[in-house]
Amino acid sequence: MRRGAGFFIALRYLLGRAHEGGRYLLGAATGIALSLVPIIVTLIVADGMIWGITDRYLELGTGHVQVYNFRNSTKIDSVAPLIGAMEGVRGVWASQQGLGVLVSKQGKTGATVRAIEPSFWEDPGSRAYLVTVAGEAKIASDQDVLLGEALARSLKVNIGDTVRLMTVRLDPEGRTIPRMSPFTVRGIISSGYRELDALWCIIGYEAGTRILSQDASSAYLMVKMQDPYRRADSMALFLNELLGKEYSVYTWKELQQAQYRSYESTRQLLLFIMALIVLVAAVNVSSATSMLVIERQRDIAVLKSSGASPAATSGIFLWGSLLTGLTGGIIGIGVGLFLGTHINGIIHGLEEVLGFFFQVFHKEAVKILDPGYYLETIPIIIDWTAVALIGVFTLSSSILASWIPARRAGKLRPLEILRKY
């Protein structure tokens, strides 16, 4: 048998009529395609969620690097000009964070008090993810406060309302002394991820140093870089050597280590479950190859009588499984990429359809992804390396699954087959 003939015979089986074996291989290809669609969509959604949430924490929450002076936090401002002048640094802001209780006429609730220099909100990264729900995201005086959307809703306050912030300090004898400070709501803001900004109470840095006790809060420098994902570790190492033992430097990876690992573990678990579905589809390729070998025994006998070797005969069916996996892989990955890149529109469309049918029973709008736990809009991130690995895994699984029936076809004896027909 000529070299390359096995490929064309396998292609004929795949694309030929139903009685020529096409129904088996095309059915297996369809199963592979259907199994790949959810894994590709899951990959895009998971990567988009992880990247979107992580980027929001970096730009609006922790920054890229944080610098502390635990011995004397009042000296933390002194190294800000030195760090800000370094190459690759986008900005440095003095910050202080503590806990407090916000009180309004309609209620009271706990809050995370963030005191930060006003220029932080003018940074491009901050502006990219900060949504101004009402008022303006600007601290113009020591009496202004910005509230997270969920916090403002809990307190039932609007722009211009006055809230009182209760903080505590310790006297020399160790007793807790409360302090009430009035603030005017200048803006209601959101990061697009409620878990990040649900308890945000943001005031000016000068006001924070006045009302937040050093014993009950943490003061640090928030540093933003041009390339935080690649250079954060090297920047932290350099700052540790430059500033000396008096200062401690932490990267965003260290600050959000538990949360980031949780996201990554969830992603890996989802992909593993989806990979099991692909393996089940690959087993279907093995069944399809077995049925094809049984149905095309006459062809096998003729080929072997014409001089085809057992390896060449097995190669025909291995080519068939490869083409089956390739066909299913191209279709499944293509459809998965299309659905994944349009996932936001699909979700919003489903919410409108479900809202139309269930509006009698639900007064509130139907939400497939609760914005309290997920992003309101999923960023579209395609990991082409992972997509390629999924494709290679699919092809490999298809070939390995059909190895036994293909080998069995190569061992068939042509005389025994011809006697039956």
C-alpha cells in the first residue's frame, strides 16, 4: 500500500456515507466537540474572573507593592520621594487603614477606614476600575468621605448627607477611648466587585492621621508600577536592600496570597472536571473505531490480501481517530471561543429572557451571576497556551483510546474474513 493511502482511506471513512462508517466517526467527533465547548468557555470565564478581580485588588485595594516601617510608622512618608523617583514606578501614596463604625440618621454599620492621598484617585489604574455611582470620586477637604455603594445603601445616605465616624484610641493606661468625627458624603463609588468595596469608607490622608490611632491602624506606602505582574518581586527585593532592615516590603502576591491561590485552585479543579468529560468523549472514539473495524472487515481483508502490512492496516484506523479528534477539536474549540468571547452578551440575554418569564414571581431583576460575588462584566482573557494544550490533549486521548481496536484490525486474518463473505 502506498505511503499516504491510509490517510485518504481514513478521510473517506470520516466523510463518507453513513454505511461506510461515517456515522460512527462523525458521531464521535460530535461528542468531542460538545465536550470541548464547556471547557473552553470555563477557561475563558475563569481566567477573566481571576484577572478582573486580581487587577481590581491591585489597582484599588492593595497596590502593587506596600512598604511598612513597623518601628516608627510616622517616618514612612520620608522615603516616598526616593521610591517615586525610581524607574518603572508609576506612583507612591501614603496610606493608613483601620476599622471604625459609621453612624447615620438611618442606621450604623462597621466600616474599613482607608485614609489615602487624594492624588491616588487620579492614577490611570484607579480611574480604569473606579465607578462613580453618585457625586464625584474626589476628596477636596478633610471633611469629605467616599463610601462604597453597598455601605451607602446600608446607611441609607446620599450625596451631601452627614455621617459620623467612630474610631478608638488607647490612652497611656491602655483604656479604649472612642472618638466621633463628622464627615460629609462627597461621592458613592464602586469597583465593580462588591466584596472589595462593600465596607469602603475613604477619607483624606491628613484626616486619617488625625483620627486613626497608630495602635489600631496600619500606615504604609502604596506603590504602583508599570508592570506589576512581572516586576513586583524584583522591585520588592531591590527596595528591601535599598531601605534597609527598618522597612518591610510586601508584594501584591504576598498580600493576596490566600485569595489568589483559592482562585487558581478553583480554576484548576474546574478544568480537571471538564477534562474528564473529554476523556469520556475519547472513549467514545474507541467505541466508534471498534464498530468501524467490525463493519469494514471486508475492506481490511482486501487491503491485506493486496499486500497491506498489519502496521499499515492499523494506521488507517489510527488516522481515522486522529481525524475524528481533529474535527471535533476544531469545531468544539471554535464554538467554545465564540461563546466565551460573547459570554457577557449571552449572560445578559439570558437574564432578560428569564426576567421576562419570571417577572410575575420575582419583583427583582434575575441575575445569573450575583454581582455581590462575581464581576458585573467578565473581562475576556484567552490563554492561547492552555487552548493549545487542550487541543493536544484531545488529539492524544483520541489516538490512545483507539489504539487497541486499531491494533486488533491489523491482526485480523484476511482468509478468515473472506470465508464469511
